[in-house]
Amino acid sequence: MPLTGRLSVDIGGTFTDLVLLANNGLTFSAKVSSTPLAPEDAVISGMAELLDTAGMPTSALTEVLHGTTVGSNTLLQKLGARTGLITTKGFRDVLEIGRLRTPGMFDLTWDKPEPLVARRYRLEVAERTHADGSISIRVDTNGILAAGAFFRDEGIESVAICFLNSYTNPDNERAAARMFSRAFPEIAVTVSVDVLPEAGEYERTSTAVVNAYVLPALRFYLARLESRLRAAGVKAPLLIGNSNGGLSASATAQRRPVFFISSGRSSGAVGAERLAAVLGEPNLVAFDMGGTTASAALVHRGVLSRTHEYEFRAGMSVPSRFIKAGGYMMRVPTVDVAEVGNGAGSIAAIDAAGLLTVGPLSAGAAPGPVCYSHGGSRPTVTDANVVLGYLPPQLAGGSLKLDVEAARAVIGETLGRPLGLSIEAAAFGVREIANANMVRAIRAVTVERGLDPRELTLLAFGGSGPVHACDLARTLGIARVVFPPAPGVFTAMGMLAGSVEHHELRSAQARLDRLDQWRVDALRHEMRLAATAALAAQGYAAATVSISEQVDLRLDGQDASLSIPFSGAFDAASLRTAFIAVYRDTYGYEPTDAIEAVALRLRAEARVSDHLDFTVLKIPRTQSTAGEEKRLVYFERTVTTDTPIIRRESVAATLVGPAIIEGADTTIVIPPGARVEPDATGSLIATLEGAS
């Protein structure tokens, strides 16, 4: 059988991670510096390095999987397209009014985020679709053309069209889109019912606007990447990791980028879910720390937590039903990930009050931390870890040498001297604050969900996750920490565990006990046909596709809904029982009110044959660059410990900390007293009971 492989690429703020899964079960990985100005450069160079190592030509690739931060970075840095909005007369301010909520009633420091579309570019046209789907006013053709002419003259690049109640009847919205596209083909158009055919005018408007805002940037990037891949001889399809942890065709990502804002990081959580099943760990927190951000996701009772609503904001993004109005709302399927702006490259500074802060600004890959010697001038978490002895003299398999003295100098000059602290004490403070910030993300997916983190296991990955994991676990009272195989590239590995998927959504608003069975059956049939057709167009036969369905239910008179899975016949009585059980678990009491249906959801998955299987994972042993036998490490603020430096591939039996375990893709820090042992999957499992 000829050698073939699936290539997975995850681009982070500092490094680009690549994993190649060959059809003989072998996996190969590489970590190269990201190229922020042209992210595809790192993809192509890393791919060439990896294929050369594996002895595989580009023509042997069967799929290229890609997790990209282009969408999230576009939002975070406000670098999106000049965007316009066309909406129903009288509703131009829906985007700004939102839900009239603040994330913290007494938070005087909160600033409401600026709308992605300035008010002068939110234009109204005459049209009216009613809640029952009837149309009393057809869309005003002259109004659409006048809006388009204004946008063209103002240099608008992308437009969202969102009409009142269009989810019940999209005729006016689609007619407006056709007219606009014919007259102004150079301006990208997003139709709200194409991204969210569901009630909730603010949520639908916001989701459509985010889609329009990031669409040109992601479309341009993916077109460049595909062109470079084809030029390199790659004939395999390009699949993009979506926010739900699955994979979708590149063409889909270019049309509906709002579904890919959390691309990449969700894949690590999917990998954690798969590994948790193999390890027999039904309840764990998947913690990922990269160069720019850190994130946490929950696997509870063996199932990865997902949601249909997500708010993106600087500092901390939380798809929580308890924290809203803090950022840009997107109602799309997504892994329930809490993210904080603290990564290895996060910048440490002294604020106006004279206090030490860390993040959310990051040095990224360019210029990077000071110790990288790439022109960085501000201290980062990585610089602090170098000073404290946690990191080796070189990273990324030896390709990146670290300048320890430069890190000491910048921390002493910019932090230590102003604060009256020694260099080591200032560095320790940076690490402690970064840890405190990252604990917030873990609490958001555990304590805020009513779960005690002490009853969970922590699975740590990402280039820097294993460096901080044991500290975070001790703070939260977690006794067991798992370091997966190749943790530094685990997100890219998790993408290989994902499935190609397609989502469908239909509005179905009615009292649950009065919902028309014929209508429900018709909508379910319609969604199945649409989903299987979409996957068939990508080459996946119906026999390889599995279908899962959910119905969104809520109490009569409430706004928040819960998604309840079901299969087979749509039975209202059974669904009521299931809803009450989930409601009790979520909110702590058992309701007796009437229940209302909101929407039907369908997820179609196509599984590939050469899927990543942690039970038979074969990773070639790569020699790390660990050359020291011992190193002085600050496990306490003022006390150093002479700590053994151990190559990961040499850990074959139980060892007791302190220890620094160095691999080609990351460093694992084991505190004094902790016990570490390998398992059959290639993971290392640390037990912190008794650790100091």
C-alpha cells in the first residue's frame, strides 16, 4: 500500500504547529516560528520540513487540515473590512442597543465595545416581514441601490443585510441581496438567514455583522494559502477547523467565517475529549496555553461541553450563559471554551497605579520575547520563565536559542527597579500574575458551571501549558495532571481526531405540547437532505455520515434556552422530562412552567478512515535538546532548587519531583514532591498529592 498522510496545521501567535499522520500509523510533528504578516509562509516551510522528515512527497497528502487565527486576530486587533449594514427601517440601532446588559453591574472600568459598523454606515430601507412570515411591504429597490451607491463611494468592502423577522420568511432579505450583488459585485454580501435563521434580532444582526467584518480577510488569506499549496504540488483538499471542533471545506469558511472565529483552539479540546475516553478520565479540564492566549474547556461525563452562543472580547472571552454583553455576540455552534489574554508572549508592565500587570498585549512571534533576540524590548512571561530556570537554553527542537542575560536585564530594568524587587522576585511576580489570570479561565468552565475543580483532572497542552499546569492545579486543588503525547503540538493533533461536519438550523417556535408534528417532521427531513447534500458535494457518501439532532427548549416567558439531544421520533413528553433534568443540573431547581420550543438543530458528521487513534498512536522518538543534567529553578520566590533535567523520551518509570522534563515541542515542570509516571498512550501523568 503506498504511503499517504493527512497534514494538520495550527497557526498560533508565536509558533506554527504541524502534525503529519501517515496511513501506517506513524505521526511526525514540527514547530516553526509563525509569520504574522504572511501566515501561509510558515505553513509552506513547516510542511516542507515535515514531509522531508517523513520521506513523503506532497502528492501523497490526502487532506490538509488547518486551524487559523485570522478571524479571531481580525476581531481582536480591529483589522476587519470597512463594513456596512442594511436593515429594516427603524432598526438601525439594534446592533448598538444589544440586550441592555453589562457584564458586571458594579464594574466601573468596563467600556462598552464599539460596534463593528459605525452608525453612519447602518442604513435603513423600507420593508416589513411579520413574525408569522407574512410580508406587508416588499423591499424597496431604490433604497437598496441608494445604499449600495453610498457604500461604494465610502469605500465599504463588505455589507451585512439583516431584516426584521427574516428567519420566518427570507424572501425580502434574499431579494435585497440579489439586487445588491448584481449592482455592486465588488462588495461582499452577508445575508443574516444564511448564518443564523433564528429568532433574536440582536443576536442575528451581530452574528451577520461579525461574518461580514472578517469575511474579506479570511477569504483573501485562504485563497492565498490554497494557491501556495497548489504551487507546492499539494492536490489534497483544504479543510478548516471550525469553532465547534469539527472540519469544514475551505469554500464554506470563505462564505461563513463567523463559524471559524475559534478555529484551531477548539480542536485541542476535541483531542482532549478523545484522549480522555482512552485514559478513562470522564471528567477533566483541557487547558491550552500558547504564545498569545490561554484557554480552558470542560469534558464532563465523557462529553466535551459545547454551546451555541459566544461573545468575543479582549481580556477574557467566555461563552457562558452567566456572563453576557462583554463583547461581540456570535450565535454559532462552538466548543465551550473560556479564553484569557495571557500566553507565553504576554507582556508584563507596570500600570498607572504602579501595579504589575500581565497581558493581554502580546509580543507574538514578531518581535517576540526579549530572550528570542528578534528585536523584542518588553518583558514577557517567557522571559520570566527563563530567568526562573523553567525553560532550557533553546526551544523548538533547538532551532531557537534563548538569551538568558537579555531576559534578566529587561526584567530588572523595567520591572524590578521600579518595584524595588530583585530580578528573580520580579520574574516570580510575573509568573504568579499570569497564573492567576489563567486560573480565571479554568474557574469559568468549572466553578461557574457548578463543578468542583478538585474532583477533576487537568490535561495540559500547548507550547507553554505544561510549564504552568502544576501551579494552576495546586491553586485549584486538582490532584492529577495529564501531559498528553506531543503536548506542544496537541491542538494540531486534535484536529486529526475531528470529523468533517455540517450544521443545519431551523426556527420552530411554539409551545412544546402544541408543536405541529407534521411541521417538525418536515423540517427534520429538510435539514437531513441539506446536510447530506452538502457533505456529498465534498465527496462524502451518505453511508459515512452520522446525524445527531437537538431541539432548543426554554421555559415559557424566559429568553435563555437549553439544547436537548434526541433521536428517532420527536416525543414531546420525553423531551419535557429531559429538559427538566438538564434545567435542574444547570440552574439548581426543577421548573413546573410550560416549555417552549425555539429551534431544531442538526449536526452531520463524516468520519475519515485514517482517523487519529490514541490507542495505537506511534510517535517516532525525537531526541530533545536537553543537554544539562541539573539546573537551579525557583519553585519559591527566593529559594532555588537544584533540579534534574530529564529528556521526555527517557521517562520510563515513576519519578518524583522536582524535575524539568524537556521534549522537542515543550517543557514540563514538575514541582517538588509530585510523582510522574508514563502510561500506554504515551502520556505522562502527574500526581500532586504531597507536592510542595
